Amino acid sequence: MPIDFNPNILFVNNNRPVLQNIVNSTYLANQPIKDTFTKTVQSPSVENNSLYDGIKINKKSFGTIEKTGQQAEFYTITNRNGASVSLSSFGATITSIKVPDKNGKLIDVTQGYDSVTPYEKSPVGHAGGTIGPCANKINKGTFKLGDKEYKLDCNKDNGQTHSHGGKEGLDVKNWNAEVLKDGVKFTYTKKDMEGGYPANVKMSVTYKFDNNNRLSVKYEAQSDSDTILNLTNHSYFNLDGAENVSENSVMEHIIQLPNSSKYTPVNEIAIPTGEIKSVEGTDFDFRTSKKLSEMNKNGYDQNFVVDNYDGKTLIEVARVKSEKSGINMNVSTDLPGFQFYTANNLGKESQPLGKDGKRYEKHSALCVEPQFFPDSINTFDEKPILKKGEKYNRTIIYSFGNI
């Protein structure tokens, strides 16, 4: 069963305005030659900056999905500087992001696995996957649309909550893939009442990686009747390198959440109380840069509110930096909140071994997951409702640089 939320994390209950910044592996051995191809992009140029000139996209098999017998496809987008993003059709998953450190050495900064099998059989933590149909928790697995109540499977907290789409969420589905001139587009059609969610929903996630080491993740969807939809990505980042798997190895990262002056307090099973409180005087105040090890030693699994959210503007929500590697990551989105999570539940014996043959331990990575608030369908005014005929269109951008 997927593992993510830890109800035993310490949460501190406690408005001042802050300025916002707006921003416009290994392959399986012995794969047959017919499973590979390389596509090179010659254009386009974007204004005066050739963002996608020279981009190459490589495809291979990622192995056989046991449940369906399908082949999982594996794509790598490489920019002209040699940095790359690797993706699996299974779960429309980010499996690897390789970017240069301060010395120019390429480092893989995301946790993951070398074949589709661990993602299918032991989806611990949803590593890198596309999360949905509704990310985060729904209290008692129930929600209403109009006068009709829907009941989802409760896969967390001893049957008290539905989390991350349940046992058959989008991160364990094999998506169709289309290679674009500047990225890869994954599509999936959820059938009416699949996983308990109403409506037939055609959805897509498009990954584009440019020559400035900027990864854009665009979610689009349309539904034939009213439903709920809340999509995000669940990548685990360690900017010192994914091979840094030991416990607390991410705790020396420097964090700033520049546009989060508020957070949503939760109960003992991480369901929001409905309050929106100031971070002032709490362990959730990252409006200025702070080292994780100097803050809450128990780690974080908390939803933060995005200041000045309007559903259209891309707002920078997180800045993460490693002094060791010199790599920094900025995260921007047009979603109303984000879950900040420090891998509190990793380190279990049930986990598969990672890319380097080692188990990922507790606090060995962090996640920044832009999304609607947890249980927002039941608790908050901003609800993740997709109405018939409307278009779901949301974006997350991960930008990488170095000191």
C-alpha cells in the first residue's frame, strides 16, 4: 500500500503580507533495439532565447507491468547542456532529474528505481508519480457533488481516510505517451466510477525540459460530468544527489517558502480543521531562508497556503538549496497550496532498494507538492471541482541552477 502521511508528526498551532515573486538510471539491460529511438528538436526559438534548440528525446522499455502484461515506456529528455529528465509511462512518473552541481558534474537529484517493477509492486511514497484523481487526504473517503454523496476506499489511517487516489490511483496506471518536439505528453482516460470517482475524465500531463534546466509540468483535463480533480507530482528531492540515502541526509538543505504566510492546522490524522493560521512564531515560518536541521527535528508533512493565489498567476512557492552541491531548486505554481513533506515515512523494510542498491531512509529527501488543500472538497471554499465542459489547466515548474 502506498505510504505517505505520518499522523505522528508534531504540528504547531498558531497575517502579515509578504512580497510574492511571479515567474512567467539506468536503463534495463538487454532491451531490444526496436524499443529505442532518438528524436532531436531543431526548433523552435522562444523570442531571443532558444529554449528547446538541440533537445533530444530517447525512448526505451522500462520493463513489463505484471498486472496487465503491458510494456512500460521510458523516456529521457536531454538538453543541449547534458542535463536530463527521465520519465516512465507507468504513473506518468518522474524517475530521474540530472542537473549540474557547482563544479559542473551532473547529479541525479530525485529518488526512484531502475525498472517499473518496484513502482508497481511496492509503490512506497508514490515516488515521482502523478497523483490523483484527488491528491492528499479526503476525510472518511466521502464527498458530495450536488445532492449526491460519493464514497471512496479508505486506504490510510486504519480506514479513516482516502489518500492520493486510493489503492488504484493514477500513479499505478500505465499512461499513453506522445513524443512532442519539445517534451513528452502522457494521457489517460479515467472511466466513470473508476476508483469511486464519478465521470469519464480525459486527462494529460505534459513534461517539457528546456536549456535553462527548467522542468515544466502541465496538467490538463476535461470531464463529461461534474467530478473532483486535484493533480500533482510526488517527486522526492535530495539536491546532494539521490545516492544520499541515509537518515536525515536532507536536513542540511536550506529552505525558503517566500509566499506562504499561512498554513492549515490539522488534527491527529492530518485532516485540516478548517482554520487558516499565520505561520508567525511557529515552526512553519520559512518566509526567510532556514536550514531544516535548525527547525522541527521531527520533519514536516504540512500544507502551506500560497499568498495572493488567483488560479492563474504562477507564483514562486519554494526555494531549496544545498550548500554541499551548490544546486538550487525553485518551485512555482498556479495552485492554491502545496504539501511540504520530508520523507518521514521512508526507511521501512518493505521498501524496494533504490537506484544505487540502497534503501531510502527517513528524512533522506523532501517533496514540494503543489495542489488544492487536503480535504478541500469538504472543508474549504476553494474546492477541486471540475465541471462538465470546463477545462482543468494547472502548472508546476521546477527550475534548477547552481551557485
